[in-house]
Amino acid sequence: MAGSSEKAADSGRGVVIGDDWPGYDLKLFTYPQHYYGDLEFVLIPHGIIINRIEKLAKDIMKDIGNSDVMVLCVLKGGYKFCADLVEQLKNISRNSDRFVSMKVDFIRLKSYRDDQSIEEMQIIGSDDLSALSGKNVLIVEDVVGTGKTMKALHSSIEKCKPNMVKVASLLVKRAPRSDGFRPDYAGFEIPDLFVVGYALGYNEYFRDLNHICVISEQGKEKYRV
């Protein structure tokens, strides 16, 4: 990605995509034909996502040292990010002189209806977090928007007295209603846009899209519930 809208990455914000970044023309990429007309543009191509995840994995491994880790994947939008991140972490562990044991568990949260954030975080998967007591926990999330959902989950996990809690989020939105929560590891900081693809969905659609794209008004209306 290139252009005046982009700034250098830093450890706290990730790759910063400016508000004036026009994105990439959809004609430059392949994507499922059934979504033609439903997208505005490609915000982050798949290859750039994967490369950024590789760097995040290196940063995480540098920080955790030889500690065993319980990876808590937030479904559904976080499953591809989590799978690719864990694979990169395992590759680093396999090719180094220190073995880091990683176990993966899953939790499902609901914080959106259509394209609107709802007030209360809903845990609709397993809500038994007691197994995280004494563990080094890495929460893997797809998007941090206002931060309310992740802050609530972080607080719930802290009550179980883990040894450590870190948060890795692929995306951080510059949301006007943000409460200031920042993940420990951020892939990309993006404008306050509703994005889909790379397992990020809109009413369960677009999860099969490899790139991260901005949904069009036609797409919102077509798949609205």
C-alpha cells in the first residue's frame, strides 16, 4: 500500500490508514462474483494482511518469551486472523531454540446488528472463563471499534485471575465513540468504516471474501435482516 494517506507503523497503532485513503479499485483484484455491486473498494488486500500478521507474530513471540500461551479466539470474525496468527507463532517456535506451548479456545460475542453497534456485549458461545485462571492469555479479536466489547471481555477474564492478558486485534477503528481502549498488538488502524472480508461478516455474509473491503449501501440493503 502506498500514498500520502499512509503513515509509518508504530507498535501501538499498527499500520495507520488515513481517512483520505481511497483504497484499491475492485477491478484490480479477484473476488466472489456473487458480491459484485455489494462492495465499494478494497481497503486492505489479502497479501498485505498476511505479511502484517507475520510481523505481529514476531512481536508477540519477542514479548512472551518462553511462556506457554492460551489463545482465546473471538468468533466469528476473528477465526481467520487467529488461525493465521497461530500458524505464524508455531512457525517461529518450531524454528527457534525455545518451544512455546499454545492452546486455542474459542468464545463467541455479539456486538453488532446489521451495521450498528449494540450497547451490551452478548456472550453467545461458552461463557465459562474459569479455565483461564493462572494462564497467560492472548485474546485474538478481528476489530476493536468503540472498545466497549473488548473492555468488557478483558474485565471478565481478569476476574478469573489469569497470569497475564494481552489483546491482539487485526483492525482498530478510529471510532468517534471510542472509550480509548487500545490492544497490545494492532494490525491496522483504519477509518470508521464498516468493513467486511477476511472472515469479517455482515449478517453472516462476506466471510468468504479474502480481502478486507468496504461494503456498499447496496450490499447493506441486500443482506439486511
